[in-house]
Amino acid sequence: MQSVQPLNGSNGVVLVRAPDVIRHLPMKDCIAAMEQAFRTLEAGRAVQPVRQVIRIPAGTGALYSMPAFLAGTHEGRLAVKLVTVYPGNAGRGIETHQGVIALFDASDGRVLAMIEAASVTAIRTAAVSALATRLLALPDASELAILGSGVQAGSHLAAMIEVRRIRRVRVWSRSAGRAAAFAAAASARHEVEVEGVDTPERALANAQIVCTVTASATPITRSDWIEPGTHINAVGASTAAAREIDTATVARARIVVDSRDAALVEAGDILIPMDEGTIGRDTPLTELCDVVAGSAAPRTSASDVTLFESLGLAVEDVAAAHTLYERALAAGIDRVDFG
């Protein structure tokens, strides 16, 4: 792309496309960036409102707005992610998540970068799950179950390999063909045994780490399929009316959330058991930032079932966007002028 000369003293805006995101945001480095973001959040040096959602009246999709400020680097960074979620796109061969992250310099408000958001979301979501897994899963956990076979299934497998010595993976999907295809491709890419299975129960058998990354609105787990000591990353459900995890599992789990405020608004995995009266509104919800900082214990015993409820935070996008911006500059990615 031809560079455009910046005007009015601006240094120009870096445009980071999806291939550049994948190239310049490797999983290991993103996990480190997420850890630092949660430390900054715990220290009270971040600002992020609960995300705003506009749902399309026809029920076909929604627009999410996620602004945040993250202190620490230079004068700090501001960013906002605007992302649409259209589940029906999957049947049309279009990505279900579309969006952009705008990164700003907090010292003077300059626009620094415009970044393709879906690729960032795929990587940083899995990186946060990996951070939670590193802190909450048993140290010798090596059996992984993935429920789902989409983009997040692939990124979560890559992330789990970074934090545990994964020996075997079982993958379930509502489409047996997609599960088999995922297993074959993942086995070749990661040189780990990945098996597609036909039921969630088979996937969860003997699993020590579980990642649920589906679009299901109803539970795909059962408590009697979950072994003591298992760590679960619940990722797919992000509305108050949808859940992947059954009530009995939630009731027995030590629950860790990325944001308590967001969980009490959006996390159907938690809110539905509360509405049923199985768990109380005062059920302890430990925030991940407190576990990262060491002010909250990750588990009380080796038999604890730990559940990380992931909704996604704007500070994660700010941290990922800043990392990408710095690396884009170093790589000489072209800049354009908006003036």
C-alpha cells in the first residue's frame, strides 16, 4: 500500500490488517500482555465501563462498544473496540465477528492505529483463558477437552499448549465432520494427539482442563461428567439468557470472573443458576486480576473444580492493540493520514 504523507504534525495512523495481527501478536507474547493488563487493572490504573450492546430488532445480530483506558506505557493508551456479532453469518461463509479497534494516545488524543478486531479477539480471548489456566489448573494437567470447533477452538488449543504440557485433546462439535476436520488439522499443526468425539460426555471424560467455546444457549456439560480438580474456561456464552455450563457444575465450582460487574449483567452461566435459586446473589465471584496479583488464592485444594467465566474486557483489547502498534512501527507497516 502506498504511504500517504501525514498532515498537521501528525505521525499518521497505522493500519493493522488481519494477517498483520496474526504475524505480530504471537500467543505467548499476548499472554504476557494480558497478565500485565490485569495487574494494571488490579492496581486501579485502568478505566473501563461495562460494554454497551445494541441489538438489531430483527434479532440477526448486535453491535458491541468496548472503550477503555490503560495506564502504564508512555502517557497511557485509550482504545475502543466496535464489533458486530451475527451468528447467522456462519451459514453464509462469513465470519460471525466483524470489527475494528481504534487506538489513541492518551496524552493528546491522537489516533495511533486502526486494527482489525476479529483476529485480535480470537487471540486475546484465548490468551486470557491461558492466563487463568496457568493460575487455576492443576500443575500436571495434561488432558484437554474442547467443546466447539470454530475459531476460538483453534486459538484455545494454541493457548493451552503454552501453559500446560498437553498430552491429549478431545474435541466435540455439533457437527461430527467439523470436529473430525479440526482434529486432523490440529494434530498436524501442534504435534499433539487430537481426537474428534461424538458427544460432550466423551470429550469431558478424564479431562483436567475444559474449554467451552460454542454458540450454545443451553448447557453442554453435566456435573457428573466433570472430574474433581478440573479447570473450566467458559467462553462461548456472553449474554444473560445463554449458558454452556450446567447449574450443578456452577454450584460446585470455585468461580473466577474477568469482571464481577460484567458477570452480574451478562454471564448466563452464573445468572441463570442465581435466578433458579441454586446459588445465591452473594455467591463469591473472584476477579481474575486478584488471582494474578496474588491477593486471592487460586484454589483451596487439588479437588476443587475451578470455573473461569470469560466475557472479554476492553482493557484486554487496549493491551493487545498497544502491543500490535509497537510491533507495527518496528516492522515498518505503512501509515496514512486521516486529516
